[in-house]
Amino acid sequence: MKDGRMRRWLRAWGYLAVEAGVSIASLVFLCLGIVLLPFMILTGGVLIMPEAVRGLHRWTDVNRRRVGAYRGEELTPIERVLPPDSTIEDRLRFALSRDTGRDLLWLAVQGLPVLFLSMLTISLPVAAVNTLAITYYWQFAPADDPVGSVYPVTSWELAATMPLLALAYAALSVFLIPAVARLVSFVSAKLLATPERSRLAARVDALTLSRAAALDAHAAELRRIERDLHDGAQNRLVNVVMMLGIAERAQETGGDVLEPLRRAQDAATDALAGLRRTVHDIYPPILDELGLEGALASLAGRSVVPCTIDAIEVGRVPAAVESASYFVVAEALTNVNKYSEAAHAVVRVAREGEVLLITVEDDGVGGAVERPGGGIAGIRRRIEAFEGTLDLTSPVGGPTTLRAELPCGS
């Protein structure tokens, strides 16, 4: 064989060898599912069925990437979403969707016929080598238990035919292994390819969740602004009015007017500062002035825990994404300062195509968890409003790493 053809043959053989291993794992998963399904239904375990289905989807998604890489085409996994507050009906619909049925069909095909076909095919080169070796070692077999290949070898005349049989096996492997690899990959690609209808349905579900997250984030922002105005600027303005009233009465009675006026001026200054902070928290002006990199550098400079900013050619992104990124880092650094007991923190921001990657890492005590209504939950709401993702890793003892991905296409 020429070098190029030899490489293709070896690649096909390797693909079928991996297929055999995948088929064995798929057969185990299929048998476990068949055995456990009646128990899940009878014992009320149907509530955990979506978790089992998620495991199935993850397994098929891994194989989508693998089969697509072999065929040189993209078999893109779809993002299947299940709302956190989903009802039993929602969970059952998720578990019994068409996507699940299609993945189960692939599992059955992979676990049964593909297993047999791939094992049979990859054994051809081994059979060729073994058959050729029979020419020598047949003579050492017991007389009542002769070496058998296609037929028992009991004499040198029969042994002399073994090289011809080995040549036949080798010829079969040369042509059959690439053909079977193409067939198996074609069938797998057809079964694993996501129909446009399912892709659109998944997209609608993702947009629905994104819209809900955006509304939640907007409502949380309104409540925060209202709370800041009520507890901050409004109280200070009340003090201004009260001090001016005291000054007015002091003027009427001939008392000291200057002191209440000074206190009114101080309260007005505090109220103005509070209003500026509230406006700043809606959209920090520093983003317009210095861009995201400069704004993050300003956050790092105000951090109690020493912080390093590593921003790699981020450039300008849409204003809403810049604002969300700024507040993600601000909230993350607030958590680091309050709870981490860290000696150092690092903020990394990089842009990969149309995705903005934000990583905040500290060397603190770890153990951070996401709690309803907490700071990390607020970060997640902001990110999900842009159809982004958030991943928190914080083992006890540290380090803590918060990684966010935000789509930033124009």
C-alpha cells in the first residue's frame, strides 16, 4: 500500500476499534436502562428520569463530535434545556422527547449490530497473522485436538494452504475495513444528526429561558435601584428638608441659622453622591471613558485583595455586554474581598471570536457555593440574560475559579 492509503487504512481500523469499545459501553448502558426502567416507573423514580436522559444526551454528544471528526463534518450537539422550576409534566416531556428517542435508537444500533460488525472486521488482520502462524505451530497441537482455522489442520499438506488463507484474510481486510468504517460512520452520522425541527425547538427553549433570565435580572435591578434610592438619596433629601425647616424656624426666632444650613448642605452633598453612585451602577461612565479593560483595571485598583488584570486584546464589545461584564467582575471581586481570605486574585478577560471569556480566580479558602438570592446567583442571572454560561469551581481549601462566557456578537 502507498503511504497515503496505508494511513487511511490504519485510521479506518482505529476508528472501528474505538467503535467496538463504544459499542460495548453502549450495550451496557442499554441493558442498564432496560433493567432499571420498570423499577423507576413503579417506585416513582420517574422524577429522576430526566437526569438519566441527560446522561444519555451527554454520551451521544461525545459521539457526535467523534463521528463528525472522522467524517470531516460537524455534527453539532444541541443545547437541551430544562427550567429549574420545571413541573413533573415538563420533566416527563423533556425525558420522552423525540431527541431522546433518536438517541436511544442510536444506542440500540451501536450496542448490537455495530458491535458485531466492528469486532468481526477489526479481527481480520489478526486472523491473517494467526492463520499464517498456524503453518508452523499446528504440529504441536494434540492429535485429538488439532488446530482449527476454517478447517482442522492435521497434516503438512493442509498447513501449506494456510498462507493462501492468510492472504485471503489480508485482502479482505484491505478492502473491507475502510468500507465498513465508512458504512458505520455514515449510519451513526444519520442517526446522530440533529433535525432542523429539533434544533429550532431547542433554540426556542433557550430563548425562552434567556428572556425569563433577562426579565428576572431587570426586575432585580429595579428593586436594587429602588432600594438604593429609598435607603440612600431619599433619606438624605429628607434630612435636607428637615435641616432647612430648622433653619427657617431659627431665622424666625432669631436663633443660629448657620449650623442647620451647614448640615443641610452636607446632607445634600451626600444625597448627590448617592445619586451618582446609583447612576454609576446602572451604567458606569468609566466604560465610555476607558473601555472595558480600563474599567476592570479601576476595579482591581479598588480591590482590598491584590488583584491582577489580564485582558488580551478584548477591544470594544456591545455596551450591554460591557456593562454586564463589568458587574460580573465587580460582584466576583466583592465576594473575594468579603469571604475568600485570599492573598491574591487574577481576572482574565479574552475574546474568542464572538464569545467573551471572563475568569476570576483567587487563592483563598474555597468552599463558595451558589445560593438563591446570593451574589453568584445574581451573576448567573446577568449572564443568562445574554444566553451566556457560568461555571463555578471552589473546592474546600481553594482555589476558587469563576468562569463566564458571554456572547458578544454585534
